[in-house]
Amino acid sequence: MKRELSEILFIAFFLFASIPASAQEKQAQAVETSNARTEMLSPAIWVPGTVISRYDSRIAAEVAGKLIAVAEVGERFKTGDTLAQINDRELQLQLRNNRSQKQRLQSRFDYLQRQVKRLGRLAKSNSAAEAELDQLSAERDMLTQDLETANVAIARTLYDTERTRIVAPFDGVVVERMQQPGEYLSQASEVVRLVNTDELEIRVQAPLKVARHVNAGDRVEVKGREDSIVTEVRAVVPVGDDNSRMLQLRLHMKKSKWIIGEAVRIALSNGQAVKTLTVPRDALVLRNGETYLFTINQDNQARRVPVSSGEGAGSYVSITGDVREGDTVIVRGAERLQDGALVKIIKTDIASH
């Protein structure tokens, strides 16, 4: 009986060994890999933030008058487009009056100019004409100043007329209308709220203690309800609030599904950085309360390694376990693997140090 069993095992081994290499490769499970690397990481603290627009303004009237048109909520505008219009009839009448006054002064100036030229010829032989010439010359010079004042009045009226058209100072969408057509506006009355929905950033309120560990240009992780991004700190406002003991940070906002007003959480450095081993977050497998990953040996076999995770660094996370810098770890396809399974690498992401 034992002899028969030995013969069966020998035949099975012979048959398995005779399987072509291509057939064995088909049995291997396809995976994507990366490599473990060392990073300088510091303890992190999660703080709240809000997605805001970099351009959010309440556009006000610059001149007084009756509002005859105003943009609807939800309308989009380009820079220079008309958001609202104030009745400019009174200013048009004022402009006509300004120009009439200038014409009257111009006529008087031209008359005096001719008189000065005529008396200039007589003054050479007539002392009386010389005295009159001095008087007319002085009057002409004063009219020159009056003409300049008239030009300024015309320019001011034209400027006020232009300002009856309330224009968009930047691209945006009207999110609120504070005035309605037919209402009389005083100077500086708010008319509409215009918000740019493309140029976004994240406003962060952080404890004062993080100011020592966070600088402009630092890369930080931001999490929303369903997704996360890694971005840079645009600015740190080094002034704390007396009551809340918080300071403000601004983060660059890359394209995402988040909208203005959405709440997010930001991981900020909260201590001195230390050198630690990291792997891609996708390499970690969380199952039945355990955390582990798979490395690959020289025979292309997956080896299950229990690990503990720590601080994050973008798409990487610090770990402790039987993993060394440069080890190949599986980042795609690990969920269905068993310890010792044969694998086939279809893509490798070599991390830069």
C-alpha cells in the first residue's frame, strides 16, 4: 500500500514538473508593487478647515441713484461684465451743463485772447492801452484756470456716469442679490455678492503651538467626507486670536469635488520630525482587526508581514514591522492573496527618495 502511494506521489510530482512555464505563470496572481522607503515624519494633529473662494466680494454701488437692473442669483459673469445698472439720466444732464459752462468760458477766453493781441500793438505807443493790456492779460490768465476747472468737472461727471454701470471685478457667479430693481441706492450700498467658484483655497484654524512646526510650502494631507488630497500650505498667518488661541493657515486648493463651504480635516505637523520607514497606504490590508502587508521574495512568492501603522506622509504611511527600506511591497491585488502565493508583477512604482 505504501509502495503504491509513493508511486502516485512520484507520478503527480512528475506531471507538475512537466507543466510548461507559461502554464505556471498563468497560475500566478497579477499584482502591482512599490517599495518601502524612509521619510522624515513628525507627529500630526488633525484640525478643521473650510473650502473657500479666493475671490468672494460684496459688490457695492459707487454712486447714488435708482437701480434699474441687477443680475439674477446663479448667473455667471466674466471680468468687466455688467452686474447692475443705475439710472444715469441726472448725470447726463449734469454733463451737458458742465460742457455748456466750459463753452461759455472758452468763448470769453478766445475774446480776451484777441483783445490782448490787438492791445499789444497799441501799447507800444499808448500808455493807456498798456494798462488795459495788463488788465486783460490777467483776466485771460484767470480764465485759463477756470477752463481747467471746467475740464475737471466734465471728467468727474463722465467718471460718475461710468460708475453707474456696476461691473464684475473678477470671473464669478452671483450668489446673493441685496438690492432689487427700482430701489434707490446710496453710495456704498451693497448690491450683489459675487463669488469665484474656480479659484479656491482651504482656510484652516490651527492651535498656536503648530506655528513652530508648519511653514509655507509644507505638504499636508486634507480629508473630506469621501476623498482626500495632498496639497501645500500657501501661507501661515502668524497672528493668533486672543479668545480662541488659534491662528489661520491658507492651503492651495487643487481640483476636487469639494465645494465652497465644505468642511475638511487637515493633518498638520505637531512636533520634531524623525526618520521612519514608510510604505504606500494602499499596501496595508486591514482585516479582522489586523494590519498587514505582503512583500515579495526572490521566488516571486508573497510573504505576509504583520505591521503597525503610524503617521502619514502624503500617500505614504509610517510602519513598524519586519520590513526594510527598499523591500518590494504589493499595493494592488493583496486583498485576495494568501501567504506564500505565487505572484506576477504587472506594474512597479519605484518611489523616489
